[in-house]
Amino acid sequence: MSGQRPVGPVVRGGPAALPERAAIEGRYVRLEPLDAETHARRLYERSHADPDDASIWTYMTYGPFEGFDQMRAWLDGNAASSDPLFFAVVEIEAGEPAGVVSLMNIDLEMRRLELGNIWYVPVAQRGRANTEAAYLLLRASFESWGYRRVEWKCDALNARSRAAALRLGFTFEGVFRAHMVVKGRNRDTAWFSMLDDEWPSRRRAMERWLASEPGEASLADLVADAVDER
């Protein structure tokens, strides 16, 4: 029709499903619904053993904690939350909790959510825990619960988190300036996203990397190759 303004494509399907508070099993890690009784002691010991561990919390809105009881109370409160929905990341071989992840800003009607509150104890930060935990949550979000968009946000100064998002195949969307005040300081927030039609190529890359021997392959290169294959 003459003069008609452009509109976006029709979106099929109904609302997304609410993420399940249930364990998700991987090859290297198991995501367990956060439980302070089960996870608090070792998470505290593994993240507060050395003064240098304080760097874990530089870009988080919480932590480091002044003692075990303070961290236990924080974990207790978050274990009861449904948005964010928290999981402990448990290394299967060691049987030890290595960090925490959550699903947050869950919008069933718009079919989007965010991976957030991601932190790992120092010894796990350069292992496979982060990648497989993200893989498991992305797979469930897109394939089981019906989301169209998964977001990743971080302090714009957090170079490690920004690199992790790109390595996993998220797309950088820009910076929200003066977005938050965190621990009394300004935070500009970098936004990233992955869409449902992008997920299959990212899934192939992550599965290839997780099946490879340590040091054998670069996930960033595998993601780039998988995108080119589309």
C-alpha cells in the first residue's frame, strides 16, 4: 500500500516458559539450584582464602563479604529468589561448587532474559566451568523454554567479562552511559545479546570446544567459523 510504513516481521509462538528451578547436568559442571546449606561454606572458603580474591568482586554489586555469616545470609536470600534465579556451578570431577550464575530480568511475554550475577572462584576462572555453564543455560533458554533473546551485561570497564561475551558468540550492542551507581561509583554498562536464530551456530562452536582437549582449539575461532558456515 502506498505510504505504508515499514514494520518488523511477525513473531510466531506464545510466551516463553518460566525457567525451571532444577539441576542441569553437563559434562564438566552441574548447575544446581542455589542452596546455602549445601553450597555456602565451600563458596566462601574458595572465594575468600586470599586477599587477592577480592578482585573477584570488583565489578559485582556485592562482595567481598566480611565473614562467612554475611555471605551465608546473602546466599540464603538469593536462594529463595525466582528472578534472579540462582544456580551454583558445581565441578563434577571435584564435586566442589566453583561459582554462581543466574537467570534474571525474565520477560515471558517478550521472550527475553539475561545471564547475570556470574562469578567464579579463582582456580576455576580459566577452566571450562564458565563456558559450559553458559552453554547449558543458553541451550535451555532457547531450546526448552522458548526465549528469543538472551542478554549479557557488564561494567563497561570489565574487560574480562566483555571478552567472555564475545568469545561465547554474543553480539556487542553498545554502552549505556551512567547506567548505574555501584558501590558509590559510576557504572557504564556494556550490553550484549544472542538471538534464537544465532544459537545453532554458537551451539556447534561450544560443543566442538567442550569436546576438544585443553589448548587444542580456540572457542573464539570456532565461533567465527560456525558463523561463517551459516
